[in-house]
Amino acid sequence: MILKEGDLIQYGQERVSLVRVLWITETGASVVTIEVEAPKALPVFVPMEQLEDDLQSERAKLLLEDAYQRYVAVGALKARSKAIRDRAWRLIERLVNDRPNIYVAHRRSALVQSVQECAAREGRAISHNTLYGYLRRYWQRGLTPNALLPDYTNCGGRGKERRSGKAKRGRPRQFGDDRGINITAEIRQVFRVAVARCYASDKKRKWNLLDTYEEGVKGFFFERTYDTETGRVVHLPNRVSVEAGGVPTFRQF
């Protein structure tokens, strides 16, 4: 199992506990996580080996859909909501990017205090609790500035895994054509990661190879964004697909 930042991991079936992966150390030995629904949660370091064992033994499972992350069309944002989000983001941007220090309790306290002092000098005092509230929302709701938008309701399925219906996941055939691309070492690594994340770790075989291919292509060759005119989620080619001249075909996968 290969984890990445932002992943949601669910423990239990009846009394569900969700944790989000915030950061992975350079060595890959430790992972920083946070409980998603605990109001006073703070980041904790967890051995990677422990998480992998929990997933492989099915004590936990990786959620491939994120019901907490908020995607909003730019044109749909009210000016007041955008101003609230942007102000909160300006306050914590430096904090959340100061890793790993922000995840270590005594260092985090000093960093938060420095932001408070800076804000006070500028005549806009901010409380300790408010800053920690912003940090938690950012961490728990998907590591995106939009997590700081007000009125975080009606975003669908809090704490529930979204199920796909009969329609196939992803954007069939919109991810590429039948020509394929040259398979480089980087592309082979994408294949290995996709198989490790979806197919090889799925003991109950809910994922077939075609599902795994589509998830890999969607995750590694496209960027998820919003169409500002329709408000719909769209996937646009990212750097990898542009440099490769397209995406691999299912046969190449």
C-alpha cells in the first residue's frame, strides 16, 4: 500500500473513525495524521508500518472518495465568503507550510504565537483558539484553502464513503485515445503506484484492472478542477501527460 498526503483512512464499521494523512517523512518511516471528526484533534506521528499493517489486515481501509474536501466554482463564491477564506488563509499559510515544525507541539505553539504577535502589531489581534480552529479545518477538510470557507454544510456525505453506481468511475475514453505513449521509467512507476494503491491491496477484489487503470490515469495524468461556467468537476491534463504527449492506453497498462 502506498499512501499520499490527503488520503482518508477509515477504522471500524459501526463506530467509524476517520484519519487524514497530512504528511509523510522523507524516509517514509513515519506519517502525520489527524482525526477528521474530533473537535480538538491535533496532528500525531504514526509509524508507516503500523498504518500499512492496519490496511493490509483490513482493520482499516483507504477511502478513494473524499466527502470532506470542498470544491467550489470561482464564480459561485460570494465576496464575503471569499474574504473570510482569504483572511484565514493569510494567517495560517506560513504555518501549514512550515513542516515538520507545525506538527510538533512545542514548535507549533511558538509558531502560532509569532503569528499572533505579528497580527497584533498590525492592529488586527487574533486569538489562539481562532488560529487553532483554522488549522484544524485546513487539516481535517482536505488540505485546501477552501476548507476555510464559512458555512461548511451541505457538502455531502460527511463521514460516509461515496459509492459509485452502474456508471463507470472516471471519464471513460476522455482520458486519452488508442494511440498510447512511450512508456518511460516514470510512467512505469505510475503503473506500480496505481496497482499498489487500488488493485494489489484490495483483497476482496472490489477493484478490477480497468477500474485501477482509470483511477491511475485520473490521479496521475490529470488535475481536478472546476468549470467556472457550469460548476462541474473537470479533469485537465497535468505536467506528466503534457510532457508524455498523452496518456497510456489500457493495453499498455
